[in-house]
Amino acid sequence: MMDSQQNMPETFRLDYPLIDVQHEVLFALYHEVRLALGGEEEGFDLGDIFSGLNLYVETHLAFEENAMLATGYPQLDTHRVGHQALRDGVGGLYARFLRASEPQESRQVAGQIADFLYVWLEEHIARVDRDLCRHLKEHAFGE
Amino acid sequence: MALNISTDGERVVVRLPKLFGFAVRSEFKQATSGHPVGTKYKLDFQDVERMDSSALGMLLLLRETSGGLSSDILIVNPRTEIRKLLQLANFHTLFKMA
Ligand SMILES: [Fe+2]
């Protein structure tokens, strides 16, 4: 991959390309929300960013859950609880975004989605995905 | 113009640049806006040597703006390392890859 300032912070990196690349896509969508909220003329439509985010959240979490199942990961259930928090958090805020009647409310909820996603990525990657990546490496998953 | 836009009769064809990343984001958005929902795309990766995560985000956004679930985006001619990157990101499940 190329380097760019828009890249995910290095502290989010787990040195496991399969998972790192997918986290980077989530981070890129986070960055798109920030650009759209920053009033950048060329910003993408927030509704499109959020539908793309919902889709990719599900794609990524399903990928990790399948990897855990395939390798008999002992912490599957607790890891899934963390995933469900992301699904519920992003899904719930997205529903509020769609219901918002005023542009100001839409932007406020959009900011909440971005904040929620950033904090989730930061905490989940550091605490939960690090252990999973260690396990997947031991099982040579995806190699 | 880093991007080349044409049509093959069925699809809008976007020939992507050597460095497909944040630097061409505005151009990519402009080139792909103004087409109605339901427009089919062919993204030609033959010149692409490197791409960044912002480019992966752009691909997902094009998928949404062109119809989401019913979108029809065909990726052609990626070199081996680019194909590998797209597969790592699981994009082969979201896009058609030739
Ligand atoms: Fe995870």
C-alpha cells in the first residue's frame, strides 16, 4: 500500500495484513465522514458513506468470526460481544441519521458515528484483535 | 487528468492511474458523479501500481452511489499484488473481478 496522511494511525497496526487492511478500510470510511463534515466541497454524500460503512462493518466482522470458527478460537464468544457492540452502535446511529429531519441533526449524528467508530477501533484493536491476530498467526490462517 | 473515462457501450469505463490514492480522490468523485444510479462501471486497473486505503474507500463509495446492492462494478486487469490487496480487503465478495 502507499503511504498517505489519511492512513490509519500506526498504533492500530497488528502486523497481520489480512486484518490490518480491513481495519484500514474502516479507517478510510471514518476519514470520509470527517471530510464530509468538514464541509469539503468534494465530500461524498454522508448517506452513501454510512451505507458503505454498514456494509463493510458486516463484511469485516463476518470475516473475523469465520476465521475464529475455522481455527477454533477459544475467546470466540467474548470477541463476538465486542463485534455486536459495533454493529449495534453504528446500526443504531445510522437509523437515527436516516430519521433526522434537520441538516443540523444529521450532521450531529454523523459526528457521533465517527466518534463511536474511532473509539471502537482504538479499543477493540488494542485489546481484542491483538489476541486474535496472535492466534490466527499461530494457526497460519490465510497463508 | 489522471483518470481516463470512456464507455464501451454497456459500461462507463474508468482507467485508473498508476498511483490510485487520496491524491486523485476529487477527480475520481467528479468522474463518477453525474451518472444515474444503476450505471454499470468497468474499472480498469492495468496502470495501477499502488493504491492506498483511501482508494479502497472510494471503491466502496462508488458501489453505494451506483446502487448499493444492485450496483454492477467490474474490476479488470489488476496486477498480482493489487489483486491480492483487493482480496485481503474481501472486495472480491463485493465487486465483480475479472
Ligand atoms: Fe475483531
